[in-house]
Amino acid sequence: MRAVVLCHTSELALVVLRALRVNGVVPYVACEPRIEKVIAFSRACARVFYSGPLSRTEGDLAAVTQAVARLHREVGIDVVMASNVQGLRILHDIRHAMPAPVYPMPPLDALDVLDDKRKFYDLAANLDVPVPRSMEFETAQAIDVDRVSRDLGYPVAVKPAVSWASVGFLKVGSERELSDLTMPGQYPFRRVLVQEFIEGDDVGAGLFVRRGEPLTIATFKCGPRDAAEFVPIPALVQAAERIVDATGCEGVINFDARLSQSGEFRVLECNPRFFMRLRAARLCGLDFLRMGLPASGNNSGRAQGCYRPVGDAVSSAGLRQLVSGEWPLGVFARTVAELAGDPLPTLLSRLGSGRTRLPPAEA
């Protein structure tokens, strides 16, 4: 099986490419020049067949469509997908011209809501899903500091309404800090969300969905550098199911939330795309990506135990988890094998090459 993957960010693209390879799929990549080097060096990538601007302008859409058609004539393509939201929007524009099925993805109207933190907040609140109190301002300079201080208090989270991977996220601890942030040039993002900061553990839910019905779901506690411990969080499952039912979602999506010591939770945002802990789930037994591949049979598996990056094995906490079995030796071994089989992207990233630094206009 051969796949075309549209990629804007190297980190998430590599998670998807490696998952495809594990499933016997040969990935061909269309990406922007800024990430071509790190993608091309990955053994998970068969070839970067298109390197150029990936946008929704008429000229760029035509260029990508033509490049996919040429590749299909050359090797034959079985499925077309995108690793990120920008790519999903492009696929919505050109899916009628694709020579192969498009991997399941949310409808465009659902994508517009779920990828926008303010629109997502309104949707969740209307569905009685617990969310943090939030305010939106057009720019940081427009933030009403007095109103935030009176109605939300501190600390607060400040972030762009549309971003990814914590781009633009700040925790602001006082009125003075927030006032400083409103000075010209201090925070360049537009459509700024100021949100009550929820103390607690970062948790998440990953789902594969068909027509608003989750076929599989896994909840987890989040650790640093994409570490994850898979544990049941029933309330988050119910909230996620309510949202995907209301939006008629398709494909792989992810929810981020905060869980307090008392067990109360607030849903923070939705990533209506592949997500970074896709790898953790796969190595722990649940292959979300596989479920959307042609003729996959929806054999999902189950995520169990915990995943940590290989480097954590030399830390005291990581060693304790390995010895106790909390970090299963099998998961550790699969992680080492995957890294050893494709080491160059990780090395390039450590050296500072290929990292995705999205400017405010794109975030």
C-alpha cells in the first residue's frame, strides 16, 4: 500500500510516517521547503515528491494536485492523508481530484469549530461540557486587564485562538504581568484567548471516529516530551463522545484537559487531527492510524501501561518505572527499536535542524 501525506510540521509528520511504515504502508510526502531536509532524512519517508508552498491559494492547490497525479501514474497511490489541520483543509479543497481515497477526516465545518479554541469553548459550553472560563480579545493590546482581574483572577492562561503544540501559550501570574503583555510588540498573535488557569494534571483522550461515533477511545495522563500513562477517565470519555456526536466527526482526533486532585476536570481544547501521543498509544497497543486505512478491518487493540522517551531510562524516575513494570519492558524495547531504525531525524532535531517554528501569522 502507498500513501501520500501532506505535511507542514516535521514533528507530527514523523509520528504519522513511522506509524504508516509499521503498518506496511509506503509514505510519499508533500511538504514545505522548511521541513524537507528532516523529512527526507527519515527512513520512514519513501520520497519527498513535492516541496513547495502548501496553501489554499488556487495556484498552490493546482500544483499539489498535479504532483499527486504524476506520482500516482508513476507508483500508484492507495490513500491520501494530511498530518495536520492545514493539510486537512487543503484536502477538503482538492479531494474530488485525488486519484485515491482520502483518509477519514472531520467535515470542514467541524474542523473550523474544533480547531478554533474560542469556537470550541462555545460548542463545549453549549453541550454542558466543563470548560475553563474564557475571554477573547482581537490582540494582546486589546486585553481588558481590569476585567480579567475582576472576573477571572490569577493565574490565567494566554494563548492564540488558533495554534498548535503550545505555540504562543503563556501562564500569567499577576495583573502586572498581564499589563506588561499588552505593551506593543510583546505578544504578536491575533485573536487572543485569556482563560482561567486550571491547576492539576494534564490529561487527554484519543479517539478514532466514524460519523460521530467513536470506534475506539483511550484516555491518558500526560508526561513531559509526549510521555503518557494510559488510565481510565470516564468523565472525559463522556465529554469527548458528546462533542464528536454533535459535530459528526471522522478520523483521528484528540482532546486536551486538566484533572484536579479532587477529580474535577475541564476540557481545554481539541486537536481534530493526528496528535503527538499517537506514537505512545501505538507502542502501548492501540494503533489509531491503522483504523482508517483501506481494508484495515478496524482492528484497534487497546492501550495499556505507560510510554516514555528512551532517554528517560537513565533518570531515577524512569529506572524506577522500568524496574516496577509500570513502564513495560516491551514498550521500552519497541521504542528503542523504532529509534534505532530511524535515528537521523532525532539527531537533526537535537542539533536544531528541522524544528518547526511557526510565525504568529501561521500559528
